[in-house]
Amino acid sequence: MRMRKLAAAWLSAAIAIGLAGSAQAAELKVLSSNAIKTVLEELVPQFEKASEHKIALTLGTAAELKVAIEKGAPFDVAIGTAAGIDDLAKQGKVEANAKAALARSGVGVAVKKGAPKPDISTTEAFKKTLLDAKSIAFVEQGNSGIYLKTLFVRLGIADQIKDKLKPLPASNPAAHAVANGEAEIGMTQISEILPYAGAELVGPLPADIQLTTVFSAGVAADSKDAAAAKAFLAFLNSSAAGAVKKAKGLDPG
């Protein structure tokens, strides 16, 4: 009941904001990091139904989408790392006063559902798990994948595990590869592990080597539907949306 009341309160405010500057419904082009995919899958239909605006969603790694925007890809709302959105604002691609932090995410370890869960409780245990693993999957150009490659060097195991690494394209998420038996261990954002029924979350990386990524959203500086885009941002930061983020493995804000 409380959740429905929160959702109703947000929707009333968002609709008022989104329709105030437009006499008709808009179609918003949203470019988003895969880390927020499951959240958007649940929330976008709610927004569309309540506001009558439509969302054209494009997913990819935050790094790939940032490059696309820099090359001129059209968008109304971009969702990526906080650093990436801030940089787009400095370039004049994102409206400086129309961006907001959405969620924080950590990197997790996944194995095939039903497989024994390795010990990753400490950094030393995590290192041993990687050294003992037959294969290790991660999305090479993803935010977590870029970090992991530097982490392997930092831990002094890069040369020892290089032959078992399976760098993946964004179209084949690490948890999907693990669920399909393509790799023994997968590492990616926790929010990108939970949706796969055939994969199981072992846990987050140890705190002293964890990468916490803040994901933000920003409205395009040249958006023709800025009022609707800002309403969508307000929706993504509502209390009701926060509960969805938690359920999907993200920390709000």
C-alpha cells in the first residue's frame, strides 16, 4: 500500500512536469548502460503508461554509448557512469543543470546455478579462486571489465591467468556466459548477474578491491523534449523507483 502511494505521488508530479512544456506526448531516445537494464525494463512501461510519453531505449556499455554520443548520436536522456555524464556535460552534450545520480553498483562474481560457490571472502581467497578457475569471463569494454584487467595486474596474477581469461562482447554478458557453461566464473556488475536464472551470485568482490560505480543520467543539451526528459529523470529518482533499484541489485542515489 505504501509503495502504491509513493508511486502515485511521483507519477502525478512527473506527469505535470513532463506535460507542462508539451501539448502532445513525446518519444524520448534513451541511451543507457547495461547495468541499469533490468531497472528500466520494469520502470519504463510504468512511465509510458502514466505519462503517454514513449521511450526508445538503446542499451550498451557506458563507454560505448559515451563514444557514440561524442560522435553525434542523437539522444534525449543518457545513462552512464557519473564521470562519463559529467564529461558529456563539460563538452556541452548534456545540460549541466539536468543531470542526477541514479544508483551505485558493485562488481560481483557469478557461477553456474548449482555449482559449488568458491571462496571470495578475502582478497587472498579471491586470488586463489581465480588461480584455480578453469575459465574467467568478463565483458572487455564494460566498466567492470576495464577495471578487472587493471586489478589482475595489481594483484600480481595477470600472467598466471591470462590463458583462462574470456573477454566477451557486450552482446554476451558474463552471467549469460556462465549460465550457458561457456565459463566457470563470470565477473560483472551485480545488477547484471541477478537476472540470469542459470547463474548464481557468489557475492561482491572483497571490500578492499571492490569497484563501486555511480551511474547517473543527463538530459541532452539539444533535446527537443526537455520537459518530458526531465520528468523521466524525476521518475528514475523517485522513492518507488528506489525500491526497484534495490530489488535489482543496485543502491539508489
